[in-house]
Amino acid sequence: MTPRPSSARIPLHKRLLVRLLITSGLIAVCSVAATAWLAVATTTQALREEQGQALADDMEVLAELSGYAATHPDWTGVAATVRRLSDKTGRRIALTASDRRVIADSAPTRTPLPPSAAAAIDPLHTDTYSERGAQITGIDPRAVGPYRLTQGERVTVDALARKRQLCFSQFGVKTDLSRTPSGRMVLTDPDSGTAPDYVPDACADGRLNTPTLTEQKAIKTARELARDCLIKKGLSIEYAGLLGSGPGAVDVRSPLSGKLGDKEARLAQPCFDDALRTQLDPYVAPPAELFLGTGDTPAVLFDMSPGNKAKVVGTAALVFAVTVAATALVAGRLVRPLRALTAAAQQPPELHVRVPVTTRDETGILAAAFNDLTERRERLEAQRKAMVSDIAHELRSPLTNIRGWLEVTRDGVVDPDPALLASLHEESLVLQRVIDDLQDLAAADAGTLRLHREPVRCDELLQQVAAAYRVAAPARLSTRSQDGLWLDADPVRMRQALGNLVSNALRHTPPDGTVTLSARRDGDDVVLEVADTGTGIAPEDLPHVFDRFWRAEKSRSRRTGGSGLGLPIVRHLVAAHGGTVDAASEPGTGSVFTLRLPGAPTP
């Protein structure tokens, strides 16, 4: 027999307690690491916001929405831009008119607005601080309106710009080409991004800076709008001719100082600016207020001082220690009943050791199942020993009789007359019957019991069984059956099952009693009953009638015959046909054995 491994032979690293401790340690380390990473990521975000990240995002939102206002005549369609900027920055963005009417909002409907607006969006009145690239005049450079070049004009200006760039390169002046909001191509210095400081005389033909037809038309309109203002200020209307070439041009909206005297310039410049705003007003969106959700709690700076480091390390160590201690406590409670189970399983089988059930969890359920298994094993062992004893007893009696008569016949004590031979033949039949019953039970246990099914009429089946026992029956034997009952069964095995029941009933029924075989339909099933008016079975014996070698007569006298295998064979034969068998009895009244089998249609 192979020795079973004990707990002392289990390697330390394979023990359940050690594995649980290692697992809890890894979980604790991962938890601390994840918490530390989250804290670092959170504080990093806070530092970024403290260092101006939030301000940069706000400026980006203001710049893009200002550009939208400068290039669209109204705010229709701005909602998509607001949602995109909100998703990008993670901020709430809302646009309202001057009367707080919501134009677009990334927050759900009816969400209250912040107490105050973050900025005002007006492309015609902006400043150089909040709007990158804004002009001194306060007009957004992207607001070009009627100064936007047509496609054909762009092609012409692009060709002139490339020609001038080639001319500059021939004189060793490097330039880049860039496009203004109006669509005009201009030359810029690669380093500063502004207009080149030096212009070779050969390249100064003035063609690139000459206004196109679109720009000339727009400039004429602006001059006409400025005349009334100039007249009101007592300036000559000829000053309107000094108005620059409009948004996007090389000298766009440059101050007039140098062209006029300082006094005249201070008076004329507002007129030109107001004229340009009036001209651009139909091409830009109306003023709006921008609201940004900034939250109520300011960002907290993260100071990773030695004291904070000690706190983090101490907290991590405490979490690790608590986790390991809790795991050790829980693991000890889990392992203790498992050790008891292991020790009980390692005991010799004949001891049938049981373990105490101390918990109601899975371990307690396992212990209860182990005890149930032990009880079943003990009961099966007792049944096995009893069955061996019963088989030996049942075989010994006929063999002893046969051997004894053969020995006295061999010694000449008695003559082998026909009566002696008949007695020996009867004993051999008893022996053969016991062996056949054991063979049937063995086949049923092994699942090799073969059935030859065919349509069987119930009334004919009952009549055949009754005819086989009626001649030698001490009691009255009768049959009763409904018409049209059929079974799909093995007729030989069914006669064997019913014959065992009839034989058992006749042995326990007095000569003046009756044994009745009946058949009836119950739904889709056919119910066969064998009822007698015999001595009956005691209530405490009724659950054991289908046990092997069990007999109600405890003295084991063979006066009533039987080997104790007939009813177990009945149970197996009926189960092989997909049916069930039950027994009911009252002492002194009789017994009823009921067979319930699946019915079959009339063939």
C-alpha cells in the first residue's frame, strides 16, 4: 500500500498557509504601489495646473472661440466646437449672449452657470493680452470680411509672392512664405516671422503690395464710412485716402503717425477704426460671454518632504503588516479543519474515523460530506460482510445436504432410491436458483443486464404468471386488468419479476387467503400490483424489503423458503425497464407491491 503524504512531508513553499501569506503580501504590495502611483499622478496634475496648464487651456479655448466669432456672421453651429474643446480640456465651457441667454453649453441643460464670466468674446473689441495676435486697434486679425481674396486673386498674389521670394534669394536674403487670414501671401523673415527689414531695390516693384480688386472695393467702402467722422472732427476728407489697404495687407491698419502730424493722427485714427468695425460688423458674430467651469476647491501643492516620505513608507508598512496578519489569522482558521480532514483520511479504513464539524462555510460542508462518506463506507462494509455471510449460508445448506446424502450412499448406509435422488435434485435446484439470482444481480450492478423488448399485453402477462403458480398455490390466485394496456418490455424478465412477487406473496399468505394480480392505467404509465392477504410486514422492516439477503424472519429458518434475493432482483429488473417498485403493508392485513412502468401504444 502506497504511504499517504503527511503534512510534515509537504514542502514549505507548497503549504496552503504559506501560499495564502505570499498571495496576500503580493496583493498588499500591489495595492500600495497602485495607491502611490495614483497619488503621484494626481499631484502631478495638480502641479501642472498650478504652473499654468489650466491658464494655457483657457487661452486656447478663448482663442479658438474668438476665431470662430471672427470668421462666422453668427453663433450657429458653435455647439460642436464647444463640445470638442470641453472634451479636450476636461472643462465646462458655456457661451451666453449679453442677457445671459445660453448659446452653447457643454454641461447638461439647466446646469447653473458659474458666478462670473471668464472673458468676453468680441472680435471687434479685443486686446493684445487675452487674444494672441490682436492688433492695437482691438480688432481680431482673423476678421477680414469683405477683404477676403477670391480664389483667382489668391493664385495671382501667390505667383507674385514666389517671384519676389526668388528675387530676394538672388540677393542673399532668405524669406519664408506665409498666408494672412484674408488669403494674401506675404514674405516673412525666417527668424522673427515679421516682414523683412531689408528689401533689395530690384525687388521693390510694388506689385505684391498693390491691393486687388476685392481689396480696392472694400477700402473704398471704408473710406466712405470714415468721411463723416473726419468732417465732424474738422479734418479734411482727403485724410480718408491715407487709410491702409485693409485687414491682411502688408500695412494693414498701421498707425497714421508719420503720415499725419501727431495731433491730426490722434484725431483721425479713431475715425478709421470705427469705420473698419462698421464695415466688418455684418461678417462677425455678435459679442458673447465665455463661462469656464473651474471648480470651487483650489489645487493643493504636493510637498514631498522627508516627513511626507516617512508617512508614505509608514502607511505602506502598516498596510502590509495588517494584511499579512489578517491573512495569517484567516488562513489558520481555514487550514485547521483541512488538517483534521487530512489526518482522518490518513487513518486505516477499518477505523472509519470522523471529523468534527466546527464551521458552516465550505470547509464545514466538506467535513460533513466526509463524515457522510465515512458512514456510507462503514454501512457498505457491513453490508458486504453480511452479504458474504449470507451467500455462504445459502450455498452451504444445499451443499451440505447433497454431500451428506452422497457420503452415506457411497458407504452403503442407504440405497439410491428415487426418493433420495429426487431430494438431491431439489437441493441442486435450490443451489442453482441462488446462483442464478446472484448472476442476475451481478449483471444489474455491472449494467450488462440485457433486455429483449417487444410489445407485451398486460392481461396476457398476468395470466401467464398466475397460471405458472396456480397449480401449487396454497391460496386463491386471481388476475384483474383493464383492456388495451400494453408494455414495451422483455416478457421473460417481466414474468421473472412478477413471479418473484407472487412467490413471495404465496409464502406469507395462509391457504384461505388470496393473492391478486392487477393492471391499470395511470396517466401515461401502467401500474401492476401484486396484493395479498397474508401476515404483512412490520413498519420497521418495510424500508429493508428490497435489501439483499434480508428476510423478516430473523431466525433464518428455511421453513418459509427464499434466499432473500427475489425482491432485490425485482427492483433491478423494473429499474432496467425505466420503472419503479414500491411496497406498502399493514401487519395482519397483507402487503401490496406496486410496479409503475411506462406505457406503450397499441401495436
